[in-house]
Amino acid sequence: MSGSRDTVMLAMQRLVSRWAVRDALGASRLFADTVDLWVSPIPRAPWPRAAANPREVESFFIAVTAAVEPVRITARGLVVDRSAAVFMGRMRARVPAGGPLVDHDFVLSIAVDGDLIRQFRLYLDTRLLDAAFAGRNARHIPRVSP
């Protein structure tokens, strides 16, 4: 994989910005034609745990933003090395969307090839989010698959 430090930082900034404003299509356009997307397994989460192309990435972001309504994303740290970046953050969100507010930490790792994201790893607080999806507000959230 290749990408300069500035390119990788810009890709991460664009991705987090698209995610924060719930722009699934815009986020998916930041990804390469072949993608390796993986998310921490949360049994009751309505989104797919993996994606292999931009269309599946768009489905993933549609499902995530329908279920988890971000109120605030706070950066805790960003590490960039060659073509990869790791973003550590805290999110305040309504989980499920329209439900109670919860605060949770997350780690997002990406690898960039050129200026497109080829690898995406999202590590979430699985226990907290699974409990949130077990609540009665979660019943209206349809499952989305790629």
C-alpha cells in the first residue's frame, strides 16, 4: 500500500467528517474498488461486519448511521505511519437512533493506497453497544446487509 502521511491524514479526516454528518454515499466514495472492511462483532447490531467493495461500504454506513445517531465525536489521538492511520476517539450518540445517549470509545484504523481507503478496521465497545441494541428502541431498526 502506498500513500504519503498527508494523504493518509486527509483520508481519515474526510472519512470521519462523512461519518459524522451521516453521508454514507460520500464515505463510500473514499474507498478503493476492493476493500477489506471489518467491524467488531456486536450480536444485535443491524449492520454487516464486513464489506469488500464501495457498494457494501455504503450499505454498512447506511446501517450504522440509521442505528447510531452521532451527537459528538471527540478525537483522543491520531497516529499516522506511512500508508496507515489509527484514530482513537470517543463518541456520544443516540443508540439506537432516537434512543438514550451513550458515550463510548472506539478505535478506527485505515490503510490507504494512493488516495483511497483499502483497509478499514473499527473497534467498538461491544458490550455497551450490544446492551443498547437489546433495548426496546432497537426493535424499529431494520437489519441491512450488503
